[in-house]
Amino acid sequence: MQLSDMVARVSQRLNEAAGPGFYPKAEIVAALNEAHRLFVLLTLGLETTASWTIPPGSTFAAYHMLATFPDWIVPLRVTTSTGAKVRPARLEDLASLDAGWMTTQTPGDPTRYVALGADLAVPYPLPLNGSTLQVTYARAGLPLVSDTDVPETPAEYHSAYIEYGVYRPRQVEGGQEFQKALPGLGALLKAAEHYGNYVRARNAGSRYDKMPFELEKFDRSKLLGLRKDLVPARKVEGV
């Protein structure tokens, strides 16, 4: 579905049949892009493979992957130039292998890597003469800008974008208006859960290092039910 069609449908759902008015087009487009980013983040449904060049070194080094890959989300698989798998690890795993790895690492071709925070990656060991690894990573989607732009996610989930596009502009209105539009958020989460299950099975089959969020185990009752969020009233004896 093209961006222009999605904007038109959101406007109709906002009771603006003649086109964006009280809710301007820019606000609707921003809401649709927010839905697109959230959907891709929750499902890890978009991926790409690129070369990661590690400079020579022999001491601890952490690299900001967003500086190299601006669309980076999380690593899915890392391999050497010969196709050997570089396995994921934790900092404590490396400390158990090499107590002084953060000060004087034994140089060599990377066999493990640690992913930290939003974009930090630490290879181990560090190549004395540099190295190039192949990284398959979950990436962010391209932003929706032109009227003819189409989200990179499967078309069957674009209707959930529209639901979120109705919810997001009315969120700031609060009260009953917000409560009426809140199911739009639930629709996007449900769609992300459905597609995320497919991506999880696909990633498991490909032996990837990272799986999408477990949305099936996420309790949405407090998020989508306003009254359930409130602290229960306490009964005081004799009152």
C-alpha cells in the first residue's frame, strides 16, 4: 500500500473525508513512520549482510556499529571471510577464557563477539593486522517520504499501520478520545506478534544469534486497559 493511500485512509478514520485538515498530513505521515519503525524493531523482519572491517589492534576495543551501518538494530550472524562462524558471547564469558583480555589480548582472528547496548560490538580476539567480517544484521526500514513510497514489510500488515496512524494523533488529546483510539496500538502489537513468530521460526532455522521480542508473553492488559492501570480503591473499616 502506498503512503498516499495510507494517509487517505487514516484521514477518513479521523472523520476528515475531504483529506487532512485538523490532523495535518505531516502529522499522519509521522505517525505512519513511527508505526513502521516500531513494527520493524519488534519483529526484526528486515535484514541485510555487509562487510565489517576491523582495524589492527591488540587491546580492548568496542565499536559503535551505527557509525558504520546507520540502519543497524542488532547482529544476527557474524562470520569470517572464510565463512567460519563468529559466536556470540558475554563479557564474563571472555573473562573466563582470558582474564587479561581487556588489557593485553592475545592477537588472532576473531572467534567470538559481544554485543552491548544499542550498537556496541566487541570482537575477540583482535586481529593484529586487521580483519574483515561478514555481518548479517537486522536493519531499520527506509522512511516513508514520497506519496508513492511503500513500507518494506509484508502488505498484509499495512492495515495495522493505519490503525496506529489513527491512534497516534489522538493520543495527545487524552481522556475518552485517547481511550477510543487505544485499540489502534493493540492492533499494531498483535500484527507484530504474528509476524514476529514467523521471523523467529525463520531465524531459528538459519541459526541466527538473535530472535525477535517474545510478544506472546507480554501482558498488554495494563497497557491497553486504562482502568486496570489504576490503583484499586481501599476500603476503610467504619467509613
